[in-house]
Amino acid sequence: MAEALGQIEVKQVPVDASRNILTPTADSIKKSPLLANLREISDFAACLEILLLALSWRGQERNIAEAMPHFADELDLTGFRNVMANLQFSSRPERMDLHKIDPRLMPCLFVPDDGAACVPLARSDFGLRVFDGGEGDYRTLTGKEMARKGTAYFFKSVDFEEQKIVQHKIGWFWMVMERFRALVYQILGLTLLLNLLALATPLFVMAVYDKVVATGSMSTLAYFGIGVSIAIICDYVLRRIRTRIFAFVGARIDNIVGNEVFKRIMFLPPAFTERATIGAQVARIKDFESVREFFTGPMAVVLFEIPFSFIFVIVIFILGGPVALVPIFMLVFFWLTALAFGPMVRDAISATARFGSKRQELVIETISNMRAIKYTNAEDTWLARYRELSAQSSMASFRSAQVTSYLQTISHVLMITSGVATIAFGVFRVFEGAMSIGGLVASMILVWRVLGPLQSGFVTLTRVEQVRSSITQINNLMNINSEHKDDMVNSNRKIEGFIEFGRVSLRYSPDADPALVGVNFDIKPGEVLAVLGGNGSGKSTILKLLLGMYIPQAGSIRIDQTDIRQLDPVELRQMIGYVPQATQFFYGTIAQNLRLANPAASDEEVADACRKANLLDDIEALPKGFWTRIGEGTGGQLPSSFQQRLNLARCFIKKPKIMLFDEPGNGLDFEDDQAFMKTVSKMKEEGVCSFMVTHRPSHLKIADKILWLENGHMKMYGPTDDVKPHLPKEFL
């Protein structure tokens, strides 16, 4: 069993009384349940707990386990930094020698160029005290050992209060962009240099016309050619550097914003997600994708190019005087046209997004329910629905394409007009002797250089508007109160299991019938409450309320005399075990799926939970035991009894004082059902209170009380012996 899961209990011993922390031994690190999902304990994995303890992190083992990568066989440097980020630590890398690390910046993580990672802890007269991740033990380095070269990673706890202030002022998305301020300044500096170098070509052309052609001097042409060649080479090098910076910023935005958007969706209150379609929730993520594509595409370059157009206008004014009025007038005309087309562009983008989302929702619904569609022979009906939505989406896309076509036509006409106006105006300046022919040609090139980025931005005005709308949607999403508080460390709250419903009423939506009306009951530790009723009677609603999925509109729910409104929903669910009616497993090993309920569970706790579910022998009989992968279609290949027992084991592994069972007998045969009732009876002796939504008469034998619901109303409630004689035959 221990070989299957790869870890046993943690043993911790105090090593530094002055710091008043517990430091794991080398042996206990390799056996830590926090690293249970890793097949190999790397040097980074060994350093993780040491660094957190040295940083005086005040979290729980569960927080570390939840921050670990789910599918990785071992923890590498990227995974290590991601775990620290999940635990709300920002990281900053810096190349340096080990002995040059400032003691004030310790503890940190040091990754040498030729060795295992270590955690520098403190410097003294005896040397440098480190934890060596390769050996899994503490060492004091002296002499040459301290001269190793590598990269130090310094970690700092995130200040959430400061983040909230900045977010309130400028919006969440632009708060994230503040991280890239230094890189933005670098891009602006490079763009300025590139625009100055761009002057080399028109000035070269002017010099050729005015100096070389007029005099026939080939040596002058050679000098000019060498100069413009140097400018072109410098332009190439600077553009490569700028492209790499853009790629880095785009990748970081992709990672940071994508993770935060997905995290916020995961922690939205259920009222925001349960009644929303899958397609609508996918659309929220697609809002982010449009922003990512914008910042990694050519439009970001155009935005940085436009502000420097004034450089070319100034040069045109120097060369041709009033000729500079042509690009200035065109800039104003472009801006006025963009304002005029703004409402039309917004309407077109909104309609395209709306109908595209509806079509996507239908596709997801169809794929999810393909078997039911085939059973009912409803393919033609679904095809007709898709044709209608597809037609609406295509028409919206057609109108959006029309707007884009109008903008392209207008921008093309303006560009041609500006060229003609420059030539016409410049010719008179040449006739007057105020401008050379080379200056006229150079001015023509510069006018195109001024208006080129503006035309690109004008043509993609619909894209810009879409990105602006997406940023607004992302900011709105991030402003919704989340169930998860980033700056909150979960407490070790202990509960006894006293539960009281006081005249609880709930209506899911204003136009829906009440799901519960004035429900009153109580349950004490060590009692089992059987919840009976027909479909739609409110049985599952009671479980949802206990899990904090919804808040009652009237009445109160108290756990140990504390109203659940005063409890954090995430913390509340950690204290409650829940067995859903439908079994759901995710791609991963059996052990990983079980530990979703308690990531810090040890091998013995996993085995004990499976033993309670009458499942341990079946798992150990599998060729790979607990390392057997399930999920992603393989769940349906497992026997229904096996799946339901896994479902039960995932609940038992939490060892909570409150258990919620929603139809726990689904798929269980007689032997497994008897084992389940035996486990519940034993938990009663341990003071666990259990809610059991059931239709099996055998389960009433272990119930102390019965709650009979009908259409959201409490039909009857009381001790089993008092209520059972009044139950209809279908419950007996």
C-alpha cells in the first residue's frame, strides 16, 4: 500500500528554537503527504516546505497541497515558482554568486549552474547555513562551496490591500499591466529609435536626387549607401529586440490574465454559474483570448508607432514648410471619421458576439446531449435550430464585415488623397524654389510613413473596439465578489455538528416557485437524518444550502449556533463531506481523485477511506493500484458500483463532522449497501451527524429522524418511529 501511494506520515522535529518553527527532517520530507501526488521527490520539492517555514508562512498543509501541480510526476523550477505564486508569493530572479546574496534577502531559493537547488537561510562567522535539496538535509557551506554561480529567486508576500486600492482606481486589467511598466518604457524607447532610424531612407532618397543625380558623383553615392546600410542593420537589430519584448509581454499576459480569469470563474458564487449555460461561461474565457491575441499581434506595434508620428510631421515641415499641413489635416480627418463610425462599430461587434455565443451554446449543448438526441430521433430539430442561429450569426458577421469594408475603403481613399495633395502642394513649392525635388520625394515618403500606422489602426477599428469591450468585461468579472479571499488563510475551525434550520425559505429566481418554504428542523452530533420526498420537493436544495451554495432569503441556518452567513463558503465546504448523486471523476490517478477532497491526506487516511467504502481490496487488485488513471471517458468503463464506492471514499477521506449523502445507494449492490450502512452507523458513534437523501427503505433503519418534504414544504418531521407509520408506501 505504501509503495502504491509513495508516502507515509510526516514526522517533524524542532531544530531552531530561536525561530520557533518546526523543520521537517530529510526523511520526513520524502514521506510528506503534501508531495503525495509526485512520483519523484526532486530537489525543488524538498526545498518547498523548508522555504515556506523560513518565510514564516502562516498557512495550512491543505493550502500547500492544493497549490501543487495536479498531473506532474515531479516538481521542477517552473512548478516551484507556480506553487509559490499560488500561495501568494511573487518571485524575482537574479543571476549572482551564492556568497554575494545579501543576508537581508534570505531565505530565498538558489539554483546553481551545476548542482541541486538549495535554500540559503542565514550567514554567520562559521559560514553560510543552507538546506540542500539534493541531499535533503542542512549544511554549513564554507570556502569554495560558497563561490558557486547560479540564479537566486527572492520571494515576497503579495500586498492585497495595496492591490485593491490600485484596482479600484484604474481597473483590474490595467493594474496587471502596471507590472510591465518598465518593459513598456523600453518598447517606447526602442520605437523612438526605430522612428529616428526610419528617417534614414527618405533622407537618403532626397540626397540621391539632390546631390548624386545633380552632380553624378559616385563616391558621394557610396558614402550615402554605407550610411543607409548601417541604419538598416541597426533597424533590423532593434526590431528583433522589440519583437522579443512584445513576445515576452504577450506570453506573460497570456499566463497571468488567463489564470486569474479562470480562477475568478472557478470561485464565482454558484448563483452566477449554476444557471448560466456552458457556452456563456466559455464566452467569458474567450473575452480574454481576444485581448491576448491583440497584445501578441501587429496591432500592439501600431499603437506604439502612432504617438511618434509627430517626428515625421516635423521633418516634413522642415523640408517643405506648409506641406506638413497635409498629414496634419488627414490625421484630424481620420480621428473625426473614427468618432463617427464608433457607434456603428460597437453595435456590429455586440451583435456578432451575441449571436456567435448563442450558436456556440447550441453546439456545446448538442455535443453534451448527443445520445439523448439520437434516442429521440431529434436530429432534424437540432439541425433546424443550428441553421437558424447560424443564419443570424452569419448576418451579424456580414454586417460587421461591411463596416470593416467601409473603413478600409475610406482609409484607402484618404491615403490616396493625401498622396495626391502632397504632390500637388509640393510642386508649387518646387516651382517657387522653396523646396527641392528630392525634398518633395522625401516628403511623399514621410507622409506615407505618418499615415501608414494610422491607416492600420483605422482599418482594424472593429478589432480595437472588440478588445476595449473585452477589457471592460474582464474588469467587471474581476470586480464581482469572489467566494475565495486571496489574503485569507483558512482557519483550523473545529465544529461539533449541531445544525438548526429556522423557518428557512428559498426561491432560486423571482419568477420561480419557492424551492423551500418555512422549513424547521434540527440535528445533533451522532444523529442520522433521512430526507424523503418526490422530485422537486426540495431535498437537494437543503444540501446546497448547507454547502453554502445559496443563501436563504428568509430564516437562518446555524452550525454550532453560528449562522452560516458568517462563515466563509470555501471554509464551510472544507468542513463538510458531500456525496453527490452523480459520480464525477477527473483525469488523473485514483489517488489524485480521492485527494481532491483532502489534498493533504496520508496513505493511511486514503486506505482507511477506501476500506470504509468497501473498496480497498478492489483497488489493490488493479495492476497499478492507486496509480490507475481514470477520467476523460474511462469513468464510464468502470462498474457503477466501483464508481459509487469511489464517490463515497472521496467523502470519507475528509473525516468531517457533517456528512451529506445524496442518493448514496445508487449503483450499490446488497453487500456494498450493507457496508455503507455499517460505516454510517460507526460514524454515528464517533459523533458525526449525517444527512441522507434516499429512496431505499433499508436506509431508514439507521436513521434517527426523518424529514418528509413535499413541494418545498415540510410535510412531517420527527423521530423515525413517529414519522415512519405515516409515510406512503413508495418510501417503505
